[in-house]
Amino acid sequence: MGFFKKIQKAFGMLRQEVRILVIGLDNSGKTTLINHIKPGSTSTFEVTPTVGYNVEEFSKNNLNFTVFDMSGEGRYRNLWEHYYESVQAIIYVVDSTDNLRLCVASDELQSLLSHPSLSSRPCPLLFFANKMDVPGSLTPVEVMTGMQLDEIRDRPWHITASNALTGTGVEEGVGWLSEKIMENQERINHK
């Protein structure tokens, strides 16, 4: 690390680069949720489905984020694994109103957790139980049970109730994720 970077780091002016993968089944609210994470962005109710992936870059919580917004459509889910190795965290968005496809979301999660690029490192997982404003939506505990999250013991994870349209729950989740990313980085720096 160069002299000026050491000074910037000492004074807290150096922002850590973080790459985050945002995944979930189609129509779970991933892109709308990302719009609330980005500082200064205005929310729009007209979001088109993501085809393939989108990349967003912004700074928040003293971190420089590169966010990969992946399509959740069945034919694009095989793209997710190409990003596992290069990310520091994963956000998994679950449509809490789609009880019928909760088992599909759980199967995709199990595939993710067993992938060689992720199984050997404790990449934190943030789950958003999205669309909590809709009557009849599952509670975060019901989503946790349906997704079998209580069986995840090899990495930190957190589930937050959210409404991507209003931003409810988004700051809580991102705050937790930022904290876990910084803890991982400190652990790596002290090795």
C-alpha cells in the first residue's frame, strides 16, 4: 500500500471496494430494492424485468459498492454462479407473497450454498422477505422456515422484512450487511 493510501486509510478516507450479488426468483423485487439502496436515487414504480444482469456502482456506509443485479428468470439463473467467486456478499430477495415458489427459491439457495466457489468461504447472506405490505404475505419467520435458513451454520446470515416500493427494511438490512463485510475485511487484514 502506498504512502497516500496509508494516510487515507488512517483518516478513514479510503473506501473499501465491495462487490455484491443480488439474486432471487423473477418478480421478487430485486431491482426496485437496489433503487432504494442507492443513495439519492428516486424510486420508480415502473421497473422492467432484468434480462441477464445489470451493474450498479455507488458509495454508501463508507463502502464503494459494485452491485450485480441478476435476472431471476429460470433461463438466466445459471449466470449467478459466474459471480460467486468475485463477491464479498450476497443479497437474496424473496417474494414473500409467492408461497407456491418458495420451494424453488429454497432449491436455488441450496444450490448456491453447495457451489465450490462459495462453500469454502463465509460470504455473508442477507435475505429480504420482500413485499411485506401485501395482505397474506409470509412473515420473515415463515420465509426463514420455508427456505430452511436455520440450517445455515457456515456463514453469517440475516433476514429482514422489506417493502422495496417504500424502502421499508432496506436500511436495516444494508446496515447489517455493511457491518459483516467490514468484519470480514478486518479478519482478513489481521491474518
